[in-house]
Amino acid sequence: MRRIVQLILAASVIVLAAFQVSAEPVKVSIWSAITGVGQEGKTEVSYSDTPIGNMVSGINGVDWQIQYTQNSNFANAFNLRLASDDWPEAINMPSATLMPMDKLQKLIDAKVIVPLDKYYNNPKYPYINMIPKKVIDYWRMPDGHIYNFPTGVYADPKQAYGYWAAAVWAVRPDYLAAVNMTTSDLKTIAGVEKFLRAVKAKGLKNSDGLPVYPISSGENIGLADLILNTFGVSTVGQGFDMVGSKMVNVRDNPQTKAALAWLNSLWADGIIDPEALSQKNDTLREKMMGKRVAMMASFAWPYWQTVTAGITPVTDMAFLEYPSAPGAAKSGVNVTYNPNGSAGGLLITKNAKNPEAIVNLVNETWKDFDPKMSADAKWEHQLTLEYGNRGVFWDWDPKLGKPYYVTLRDMAAAGGDYNKIAAIGFSMNPIIVQGNDSNYFTANLKDVLDWIFRMHKFYYNKPNVAPERPFDSLKMPAEGLWNKNAEVLGRLDLEYKAKLISAPKGGFEAVWKDYQNQLEQQGNWSKVRAEWEAAYKAQVK
Amino acid sequence: MTSAETKPLGIQPRPPTKHSLGRRLKRTVSLYGWLYAFILPGIILLFLFAYMPMVGLQVAFKDYVIYKPLSEAPWVGFQYFSFITDPVFWQSFNNTILITFFRFLFGFPAPIILAILLNELYNAPFRRLIQSLSYLPHFISWIVVSYILYTFMQLDTGPLNMVLQYLGFEQTNFMGTQDYFRPIVIISAIWKELGWGAIIYLAALSGIDPQLHEAAMMDGAGRLQRILHINLPGIMPTVSIMLILALPGLLTAGYEQIYPLVNATNLGVSNVLDVYVIRLGLTQAQYSVATAIGLALGIVNTLVVLGANWLAKRAGQTGFW
Amino acid sequence: MKKKMSRADRIFNTVNILVLGFIGLTCLYPIIMMTALSFNQGTDTMKGGVFFWPRSFTWVNYRVMLENVELRSAYWITILRTVVGTVSGVFVTGLVAYGLSEAKLPGRKWIMIYMIIPLFFGGGLIPYYLQLRSLGLINSFWVYIFPGLFSIYYCVVMKTFFQGIPQSLKESMRMDGAGELTILFRVIFPLSSALFAAIALFTAVGHWNDWFSGAFYVTKGSLIPVQTFLMNFMTFDASQTYSRDNAQAGAQALAKMTTEFSTITSTSLRMAAVMVALVPILLVYPFLQRYFVKGVLIGSIKE
């Protein structure tokens, strides 16, 4: 262990020399707007806490003091900060929270963030100049200024690095074999149902004698969303998608009803984990670790992070194409990315003591960007943004066709195995401060990283992934019905997902009617929809 | 209450003489100056944390933006009181009343009964032990209680379901069934405050003159009779004060308790007023609507308490003033 | 007295003991369950069946939680606010109550009305929040202290108690020329020490268990108290909690990594975290308990 640390220190000296950064990194506080709590349940983390993070900040010149979002709820945290006027020096706002730019506008109105125009077109920051004009114009606010350093920009959206493609269908091969089926049987939703029923019928138990559930769900019934997608319903953005020649919302899409009715039929026969509708992510994670769930249809990221060495919930699961479902030509969209900044934006606040240090770092990360670069290179650029500079923290292996992590490799070569390296820390986001990566704190880090990478590669160009569409985040009037009712409608959706799935036999229709009524009564749905349609007409040709 | 005949601070009464205002003031200050000084911090703190927010109620009638001064916000009249026609508000209102009513119905007498039962326990060490244990839940925060509940009632591994299975019953996903939400909230609320609430009654019970009991026993009164005719009346003043104090709680189901228990299966019943107001006000930053709701609830609460106090006084019990 | 126990009495006693025993058990069992789970290996807990004692004993859950910097900081905040908040709160409230317990105080009626109104009517959450904000208390440690410095409810309780202290005591001291402070410290406080202990306990528990103000009045992570930490910790993936200090501690820790640490699960860590937050209370509990018994006894002497 000591040897490894020494090695890292030695490596960092070389690296530092190579990058000719001599000054102490500047401490810059930043709010990571989307991440709930960082590793160790921390709400504040200093980048230089870990050996690797220390190294990264040595190169970056910025030692991020990351503040995570308390309270699990972004809107809540945002409003509380706005109310208390408590802002760090910088904010990392993921794309999902930047679009539509009403939050950005609020930050401008409250004079929290500063315009960044002077850093663009500035000879001091040549690489920032390389940001395509289209992208800059995209982020220009109505007042004519730009307040955002976008991260994760793609000249060609089709070839974007698909790190966001993580909504998976996966199956445990051992249980598949146990009921004498193969992955080719799971190409249709009927095949999936056959498998699920077979697991139930077989009464599989795990090694501790606890029952195996054919399928389960994490928090907020994520399962239902994936099933909706599989039935062709898009669940991204504001919930609208083109069906035929008309924009139709999830709530009005007949396929929504079909998908939930399917789940209801499974529930009625006890196929679905009875705790699926109420449990927290980590209850499911523990079940998966105990091999108590045969199949997963979910966003995968809550489940690949675990410290439990030897047992990761996901790595022994095989991912599948989305099964085809009756009435759906292809799966609905559940992931969009914004080519003009898929990872969101870096905002600098009025409290920044040393904005130049931040801008320097941004400048560095744009160094490798070339609009004409190859597809692989674009993945590379994304990796640069996410994991640090190429050649230092990772490199591309043409033979493997995937990135590997240089520091890890070097340390591994130095006599450590992945298990030992995992203990040191793996925290290398120079700018996209997500705080997740150091959570790959698992003894089989290699397996997990490989699994994640294979997964991204597998799903990133599937129909469930799409570049952000113009209608995904329309600007809705601030005091309008849409904004006023959004929370209630969202709550009704979740409430009735649970009620519809668990409706008693023959009671589904009645609950569905009730759902429609409540949408109307509590959420003013038809008026809200009309407001959206008006906005659609005005904003999208 | 001290009767009006008591002499002021032990100073001999003087013949009433005409004093100038200044002299009277001076006398008052010299006599009571210290007492006023003691009271002053309370007055200031109440002004800051109770009266100023009342001034802040004007937010309900204004178009308030958080990063601009309140004085600049335009008046909009009763526009934000339209929540009264919002079914979500009424849902949360009904949910609240259903929880608080039953919590009150079972939870209010529970500590009184516990106190009486404890009082009747002659085995002192056992009594002390039970007393000690019964306070314990009060020290456990709602967050921890929520985790106890989740763990205790989990399927396949939780003790409750294991016992049910052992006894031959079906396992039940209590935390994932809407129908169990209210009972869980009410029972856990009673469980948590049962022992703690009994303390004040135990104190009142021990304040009852033992001679009363002795005299009653001489007259051949049984235990139940003594409980009914000595103990209960003896603690009645405490009961009536606690009753009035409990009434404002009828509109408060308890955010700290309910929020950690919310999940997809109970959204329809867990939307109580506290949760609703916090969602509106702090989560969605709709400050004006949330204030308007708070104002309306405050008025209702006040009327309830005033009514209760009036009733208590009419019934010959200790009122609040 | 005991000799004359009738049959009905005996039945009553038996039932009474059973009922109270059951209540005691329901209060004790969760602690037992959490203790067992917190000392049990997480991977073993997943198998179910751990109800009373750990099946495969481990310290690792506690090791991880105790080395968690965030929990330590939250602990410090909680202890600080509990001590400062309780001492100052009881003192201020006690002073006010004493002032008000003097029946002849001119204007007392008006002051009482002033004090009682907020008990029945308030501004509600949002105006309160906005007031905290305009006082600069948001994101300040003092948001835990100042608003709770004076409690109307405890003030009324104390005032009632003080009024029960024979007025003659006070008056004779006044005749002897004693000042109000002297009376307060020589007569009132000693006579009501048990009451103070009781109210201090009420206040302290309120401080210890409050997660709301930590969640809404504070956005700085360094200011959150233990309960808010637990809230965050429970909403989020607890298995991400891992002490890096351990990893850096050297080869020994690394060896542990693959064995003991590999047994950690969210549940086991949470139970350890909860126990860490509970243990101080459980430790001081017997002492507080004594105060309580005393308080009850003194309460019975009055009048």
C-alpha cells in the first residue's frame, strides 16, 4: 500500500512537471446541483482529499470544494439557496436542470451568476474560442449575455459518448438457464412474461432460502417507466412525443394504459416483488446482491455503485435489447442528451474569488476539442471532460476499442491489483463534478467499470436514446398553469402508477378512470395540456 | 391564582394619594424594575419570532419574489386565496384531519391511562423499569422511527412479518399498502409519546393528597372507585390544560413524522397539510399561496382553541386564562 | 395495605403488570433490534432472521460510521446546539416565568395576553422562514438557538409552578430587603430545580431530535445536525459511505477491505449510524431518569 501511494506521488510529480503547473491549486467551492450526497454520505467534499483527487487538482489548478445537494430534491435545494442567497463560487448545473432555462433566468434575475462574455473570444483562453458558435448562441440568454461554460458538446450528436445511456433491461443468466430459456426468448414482451412466470412457477430460492422475485423496482416505481418505454411511450422532457402526426403526452397515450395493464396482470399473479412499489433503491440493491431478483428493467446507475466487495448487484446480469411490445413500433425515448452541453454547464457566481482559475481549467478541457475529430475522439473528448486529461488519467485502447484508465493501469502494473487500487480512490472529474466516480469503491472495480462501459456501448445508439428535441423543454410561462400544476400532476402520476399496478383483479378500468378524473380535478390537466400546445405552436415550427 | 387582596410585594398599603404620573412610574420601576427586566427578553424574542412573522403574513396578499424586498411587491388582494377551490388542498386537509382526529382520539387518553396504571403499580422497581422504558421512544427521532418501521415490517426479513408467518398468517407489505399508512402513523405517534406524555399526569397524580386515598379506603372504596373519584378529578386541571394545548395539533399531522414515510403507494394519503404547505412554499417557492394557506389555517386554529377554552371554562375546568 | 389485597385487586395487578410489561417491551425491542443489526454483518443481515442478537458479529459498521467526518461534524453541531440551546433556553424562559408569576405586576395582564396570542395564532411557516432570513439566521448556527430561546409553553408551565410556591416566602425575603435576583437564586431556583431539570430535558430532546431546521434553514453542509445527517443518509445510498481514511491507513486496512468491509450493506451502516446517534442518549438516560423521579416528588410537595 505504501508503495502504491509513493508511486502515485512519484507519478504526480512527473505529471505535474509535464503540465508545468507549479502553483498550489486554488480552492474553489462549487455546488454540484444534481448529486444528492457525495461519497461517504458527505455533503461537502474537498477534491484533494484523495491521492488521485489531489493529483487532479494539481493539474487542474483548481481544488474543487464540492457541495452536494441536500434534501434529495433539486428544486427544493435550488429554492432554498435562492432564498438564503447562499452560493458557492461556482455551480455545476446538469443539462436536465438547465433546460428550459428558467432556473438560469432566475439566477440572473437574482444577480447570482455573472456574465462570461469576456472569457469568450479572449486570446488568453484560446481553447474556449473553439467552442462552436452554434453552441454559444444556444446558451445566450435574452439579455444578450452568456452565463454558461457548456460541458459535453457534440458537433455530431449521433456520435456522442453515451455515458447517459443507462436505462437497461437485464437478466440474471443463471435463472434464465434454470428455467431452460435463453436470451433469444426475451425478444418480445410475451417472451419476457413467459420467463417471469416460469421463475415464479419454479419457486426459485436464493442460497439463503429466500424467495427470488421475477422482477422488482426501485424507488418511485422506476420499473413502470421502463415498461412504458418498452411499450413505445417516451418519458423524457415534458412527456410529449410525436404519435402519428400529433404530439401526445404520456398521460394520454393509449400505450401507457396498455403497459400499466400488463404490469397489473403480472402483479395480480404475484409475479412482481410485493415491495416493488414502496421500497427504496438500496432495499432493491440488497435484494439484487442476494440474487433475489431475476430481471431488471430500470436505470442502472443506482445499482452498480456498491462497496460490497465480491457482490455487485449488476455485474453478473446480461443486458438485453428492449423487448418488442404489442402496439409499439420501437421503444419510447427515456434518455435525451443535449448536444450543446449534455453534461450541463459551469456557472460562475458573484462570490467567485478567483474566476480566472476556473476559466483556465475550462480552457484546458477544451484543448482536445476538434469539431472534425473521429467518433472515437469524440468519446475521448467526453472522457477528458469527465475523467481528466487523456494520457494522464485514461487512454484509449484501439485494440479493446474502449478506454482504460492509465493511472489504474500503471498502478496495477506497479504491483497492485484492482482490488488494492480501488481502495485508494478513483475521483477524476476535473469539471463535471458528479461525485459518483469515487464510488466505484468496490473490490471488483474492474468488473464494474467494464460492465458500465459495455452497457453504454450497448445502449447509446438504441431508439430509447435521442438527442434533445426542440419540444422536450419548451419555455413555459413562469406563473402559468404548467408550472403551477407540474408538481401535483407528477405526484398523481406516481400515485396512480402504484394504484394501477396494484389494482385488484378486474378493478383496473375503474382505477384508470379515477386517474383520469384526478388528473383533471387536481391537476387541471386539459388546461395544462392546452397551455403546452400553445407554447408548442409558438416555439416549434 | 393569587387573590386580588394580596398585598403588593409585601409593602404596607399606603393611603391612596394623588401622585403625578412620573412618580407613579418611578415607584413602579423601583418596585418591579427587575421583574420587567426578566420579562423583557421574552417580549423581544416573541416580537422577533412570533409577531414579525404575523407582519410577514402580508406576503399572502402580495406578488412576492424572494430576491426583492417585500415592500416592492405589488398588492394583489385575495388572489392567492383561490387555493380554497383547489381539490389538492382539500385532499391534504382531509388527510390531516383523519390522521389527527384518530391520533387525538386514541393518543390523548393513552398517557392518562398509562399514568393511572403506573400509579397503581406497587412494585417500585418494576414500575421504575416500565417508566424508564416507556420514555425511551420519545428520545428516538422520527427519522430513526421511520427506519425502525421499515426494518421492522420488511417482507421476508422483518421481525413482524416473520412472526406473522410463524403464526400462520400471510406476510403483509405494511409500508407498501395505502390502507396501513394511517394506522402506522397513528400507532407510531402514540407509541412514541405515550410514556413521555404520562409524565405530566404522573406528576399530577403524585400531587394528590394521600390522605384523600386513606380516607376513601377507610370508607371502603375500592381501587376502581378511588381511581374514578380521586385520581381522575385530581388530575382534571392538568387534563383540561393538556386538552387545550393538544387542540392546535388537530391541523398538524407532523411533517417530521410523515415525510420519511412517504412512498409511491401512499401519496394519496400522505399528502397532509404540513407536507402540502412545505411542498408549495419551500420546494416550489410559491411563497404567497403557502402563506395564504398558513394564514387560513392559523385563523381556523385560533377559533378552535378559543372555542375549546370557552367550553373548558363553562364546564368549570381550568381555562387557559 | 398490601395485606388486604382482595381478589379483584390481584387480578387487576396481574393484568396491569402484563399490560405495562407489554408496553415496556414494545419500547425496548426496537433498540434491541437495531443493536443486533448494527453489530451484524450486513451480508448476513440480508438473509433475514436477525432479531435479538447479532449472528455474525462485526465492528466494521461502527468503524466506518465513526470515521465518517460528516457524522462527526454533525455530532458536534448537535451537541453544541443541545447544550447551548437548553441552558440558555431554560434560563431565559425561567426568568420570564418568574417575572410573570408576580401577581401584582402592573401590566401583567397585558403582557400575558401578548405572550399567549402567539400560542393561538402565528404567521405560519413561510413568513417565519422569511423572518429568519431577514434576521440573517438562515445558514447560521444561531438559527438553532435564538428562535427556541423563549418557549411560551414552558413559560406558562413554570409560571404556574412558581405561583404555587408560597408567596409568603418571597414576601418575607423582600421584607428583609432581598433583591429579586437573590430571591430568584435563593428561593425560586432551588425549590424548582426538578422542574428545571424536567424542562431542560424536554428542551434538550427537542434540540437533539430536530431535523427540520437542519434541512430547511441551513444549506451549508457543515451546519447540519445529526438528525438531518441521518435523514440525508437514509434517503441516499448509504452503501456509498466508506471511510477513505481506512483505505489510506495502510496495508492492514487493505487486507480488511476484502474481508470485513465486504460485508457492509446500507442497512448495516444505517443501523450503526442510528445507534451512534442514540448511544449518548442511552448513556445519560439513567441520570436524567433520576432527575425525573425527583421532579415528580417535588411536584407532589407543592400545596
